Amino acid sequence: MAEAVKEAIELAEEERSEKPFVDLSSLLQVGEQLRHHLVRLVVPIGLTGLLVYPFADFIIALLSRPLKDAHASLAFYGMAEPLMARIKLTLFVSLFINMPIVLYRIQRMAASFPNFPAKRRQHALMIGLAAMILFYLGAALCLFGVLPFGMKFLIGYGGEHIRPLFSIDRYLTLCAILVLGFGLMFELPLVLFLLGLAGLVDTAQLAKNRRYAMVAILIVSAIVTPTPDAYTMLLLAIPIIVLFEVGIWLVWAVERRKGRKASYGMD
């Protein structure tokens, strides 16, 4: 008996030594796919940046319009600050324009994995399209709604005897962070849909925790928005709450479709 156990242990150790803990070929494949798609992202982003840079002053004028309406202006406090601000703005605008390509490359990379179901590839393309639309909707709300009102509200606290001057680098960075934050927050229904598709959340669970979700949305909206007033916070919170409800309905649709498949004995 002892000899049999000893032989079994030795055999298991030999198999463990022959089979690596990490499949290096899979890691190399993932790394190669990542490099492949990153190269194809750098090229369009770089070319778009070259086309966008000559219009940097025009874009800065558009973004600084809320400051002019509030009788404020931009300034720089270092010799290299205007140049660095233009470079950062160019990269952000280029990435913003190429967001459909970024999402497409993510979808292609996921679909290229061997264990990725072929029937899910079309779904991945539709999900990428939905993610792009939601991102741009959130960015538009920030650019044309929250940012103009928020800046005017904040500058109004300065009073009549203080001249408002803002660093061009900090202001453009703030605009970029806000636009990105609003765009990402608008992905909430898509995230809930994917979680429901994976079976990680269900309609009953989301409905039960709806009140906590509302409080969390209000807190995050208060943090993301640049002003402490309730109007600007609600300008972001209300669309997110509506999108949360849309996400619940999407999860319900997923559950209903899964139940219908199960009733017909489908996978």
C-alpha cells in the first residue's frame, strides 16, 4: 500500500514538472495579439494628432468659451506650459476621435482568442457600437451642459474684486478628466448588461439594491462634477439613474432570453 502511494506521488510530481503552471504559448499569443493591436492603434492616433495639432488654438478657444462668458481668462506660469498643454490636448482629442477604433480593436482582440465563441463575435461588435454611442453621449453632456454652467457657477464665487486667471494646463486637464469621466459613467447600462449576461447579477438583486445604487450615483456625481451645487450634480445624476433603470431592463431581457432557451433545451 505504501509503495503504491509512493509511486502515485512520484508520478504526479513528474507530470507537474512536465506541465508548466503557466501556459507560455498562451501568454505569448496574448502578448503578440496585444502588440499587434497596439501598433494599429498608435498609427491612427498619431496621424490624427498631426492633423489636430494645427487646430489646437481653435479647440482651446472652444473649451475656454465658458470662461469668457464668466469674464475669466487663461494664463500660463511656465515657459513650456503652453506647448505641453497643446500636446496634451492634441493627444486627448486624437484619442477621443479614435475611440471607435479603440473599441473595435478591443473587440477584435477578444474575438481572436481561440476559446472565444464564434456566435459571440457579432454580439461583441454590437456591444462595441453601443459603448461608443454611450461614451459620446456622456461627453456631449459634459461639454455642452455641465462644463459651461459649472465654470460660470464656480467663478461667480470669486466676487467682483478678484480677477479670475486659470492655468491653461490645469484647465485643459480638468476638461479632459471631466469629459472622460462623464463618458465612462454613461457605460453603466452596458456594464450591467454584460454582468447579467455573465450571470453575475440578476433583476431581483438590482431591484432590491436600487436605493443603495441611487445613493452611490448621487455621491459619485457630486465628486465628478466640478461644482458643489445640486443643479450640476443632478444634471449628471438624473441621466445616470435613468441609464441604471435601462440597465435593469436589459438584465431582465437577458434573463428572459435565457429562460426561453432553457425551456427549449438550448445552451
